[in-house]
Amino acid sequence: MTTAINIKTVSADAANLPILEIRNLAVGYRGNQGFQRVVHDVSLLVRPGEVVALVGESGSGKTTMAQAVIGLLAENGRLEGGAIRLNGTDISGWSQKQLDTIRGRQISLIPQDPTTSLNPVKTIGAQVAEVLQIHRQGSRAEIDARVIELLTRVGLSQPELRAKQYPHELSGGMRQRVLIAIAVALRPALIIADEPTSALDVTVQKRILDLIDELRREYGTAVLLVTHDLGVAADRANHIVVLKGGRIQEQGPIAEVLASPRCEYTRKLLADAPSLGKTRSAFRVRSRPIVGPDDAIVVENLVQDFALGGKRDVFRAVDGVSFTVQRGTTHAIVGESGSGKTTAARSIVGFQKPTSGRVFVDGTEVTTLRGENLRRLRKTIQLVYQNPFASLDPRQTIFQIVEEPLLNFDPLPREDRARKVHAILDRVDLPQSVLTRRPHALSGGQRQRVAIARALVLDPQVLVLDEAVSALDVTVQAQILELLDELQQALGLTYLFISHDLAVVRQISDTVSVLHNGRQVDGGPVEDVFQRPGSAYTRELISAIPGQRNANQHSFQ
């Protein structure tokens, strides 16, 4: 306890002292081939009230650095050199017991994946209250009141209800907001935000980032922001550190780096970022092959109700949605978490029977299919899920995961199946060496590429992508989007693109439907909707797209 108190005293007495100083940090992991170093002699500073963005592609070492700072490396990870100074005190050699005295109070982590970071058997309120109880922040009644205050502040509707619910009862965006409430509960001096808004729609993302900004300004909180979204970095940081292969490529004031990047890798990251000025990609200006005049997807007055316990109590998740998608084009469905996007997608794919309305895919009415006919539909239309960590079988190798659809639908000889698996891995830019690994050995971006490869291996006519690129860094995201476009050009594929990232939607989509509380409030050609939005809600979504601030107008002084 004494060391933690000393840290607090140093913070109060030395205003110019960095909150966080990392010097020559080296981190490695123990594997089959011994220890492999993944972070190499990294040095950076984070000062009080400052936001430092740590940017790089998946596998660059960003998350490893974040975990090392707060002492939460995996069991096979270790610090191999360097210092981590919090308010001048080197905590790199501290025990977990010592670190527990400062976690939450002095330094906190907003983790990337809310699905695996929340306890599934504890209520939301109990999990937010836990950090307050550990540090003895008042009576039970006071803590309960603080929990409701925190849930309200991070933008959760009906906070009293949410406090009594369990993680599985909340959407992914809601779960992420709970993690942020836990992280800010004790107003720590340093927040390490590891992709804190990657799963959130743009309006909630803006609200969360505004909240972090507010805490930073009010309490002098410093933020180490780990992100693959250069639009977020451009808007929110005043200093950027570009990481590749565990080594710093470039760092400096955000405005200078964005205006004149010195490193080729930084220039590529900026070129691939859809939110930094690119409204149409190179491939969007090419003409698309249209296979016939008919529509690949037709949705007519789709309604989806869910029972709330009693026979008469229902929740209407989708309310009268209609749109058509021409063969060989991309239609996007956008909206906030809980707007009905994924529910509509599941009805279109045939995973659930709508309450009313009709859905046609490739001329077949999905809502009338049963049994084997419904199963065979899976070869025509494939769904790529939002969370690859949950959708990939942890017991299978990557080869088995990608091969499985071929075993289910295409009676090909083993050699032909193997060739298809190897070929599709090349198409999604994964090395063949991953085929013998299991999902836990891959990064989040690599797992998502495996999920896309699994869907593409059957050569479907329609692909439904549910936030399929939201977890990817901009470079890999650009590669996947380019891949999807190449396949669409060559095969006349149709895409239904579910996304909260309006910058990506504008870049790749031909048409768009905007959903709000289950209703379609806007729709039509994507440029028409963006340039002349017909609803206040759509205008709010567009105004919240990151990367629109002037890089020279940062207020971090």
C-alpha cells in the first residue's frame, strides 16, 4: 500500500512529471520455439491530460504494450527489458498484489473485447460495483447510487434495468459501455483504452470518446489510446505513435504526422483510412458487372417480434422494413446498436422466421423454406459474423474451420478441398502457416479473415457481412474490402453489409438503409443519403463520423 500512496503523492507534487514513461520496453512470449520478442525497445511518454494514440496493424504489439503497462500479460508473456514508470515510480517489477493497489484507482484498462471481459454469471451492476467495493468507495447504498450514475453517464438507457441484467442480455455496444463505466469509476490518472470503441456505432462512439475527453479535461486524466481507427486518432489525440512489428516507426504531434508523414508505413495507414477524406475508393469508380436486371435480395415489410415473457408482451425489433438489392451490388444497413440491423440480417439469411413480411434471396422466398431446402440455401447466402472469437470453434484447426463448409455441401475429393482451402487463404491474405493453428493463436484481425475465408469458400451468390471489418486495422480492412470488391467484379456477387462505420459504408456501398428503433428512416443510393439525408437521425450519424475535425484544431493545451 505504501508504494501506491507514494505514486499519488508524486503525481500531486510534480505537475511536469509524465504520468507514464516507457523506456526501452521489450516484451516476449514463451512458445514452442522458446521466447519470441514481440515488442522491441519501445519508448514513449504520456503527460497529464494528454491523449497519446498508439496505432498499428493487428500483431504490431499495441495490445501487448497496453497489457504490459497494467501488468496483465498472458501467462506465457514476460518483460524482457526496459522500464515502466507511473508518476516516476518504476512498476515493471511489481507483483500482482502491488499492482492491485493502483489498478482502478491510478491506472485502468478499457479492454477490447466485451464478450470475454465481463463475467457471464454476475449482473452488470455487481460488476461495476466491484471496483468501488475493492477500493472501499462508500456504503452499499452509496455504491449502488454511483453504479446507476456511471451507467447513465456512459449512455446506457434504463440504467436501473441494465444494472440488474446479465452480459448476455445486452448488445455488444452496451457491454463495451459497461467496461468503460468500470474503467472510469474511480477517475484514474491514466486510462489505457485498448480499441475502446471498435464495436460501437458512430454516435455512441462519439459519446464515449466525449466522456473520456470530459474526464481528461476535468481531472487531468491521461489516455493511452490503442486504436486501428486513424479517424479516431486524428480527432482525439494530440500525439501519435506508429507501431509495426513491435517497433516504433514514427511518432510526433498528430497534426504534423497527418500532414507530413515521414515513414512509408504511416503513409500507407493514412491512405487506407476510409474516414480521413476518402469518400470513394479507387475501386468504387469502376463500373460493376450486373448479372441480369433482377434483384438478388427483396425484403417486403419485414417485421420481427420477440416475446418478453408473457404471451401479450412483445418487443418489435424490426418494424416494416423494405428494400431491394440489385444483383452484383452492395447494400448497407446502418444504425445504432439495437436498431434492428443484425435481427433483419438473420431473418434474411433464414436463421429465424419473421413475424410477418417476405424475403426473397436469388428468386427464392426464404420465409417458406423448411428442412433440407432451408439448409441448401446456405450455399447461396452466407453470413460472416461480427465476433470471430465466438464464431470460430476453438477446438478446430484453421484448416478444419475453412474446410468444414466444403464437407457439408461440396462432395469434393480431399485433394481438391485442400486446394480450395489453400487458395482462399491466399485471397484473404493469411499465411499458409496458420492452417495448423487454432483460433486462440491468431490475432483478432486474423480470426476475422478466417471467418471471411470460411464464408467465401463455397462461392456463394450473396454474402451478408455483419460488422465483418469493424475489428480490423485500416490496412487489413482495406485489403479485405478490396478482396470483396474483386470477387464481386469477377463473380457478380451481391453483398448485404451491416455496419456502424459510415465512412466504410460510403466507400463501398451502392445503396443504403438507415434503421432507427427497428424502422427505416432513410434509404436509397448511398451518395444521395449522405449528401441529402432525409431524417435528423441520419444527419446525426453522419456528423458523428470520426476524422472530420481539423487536425490543427486540437484543444489539448
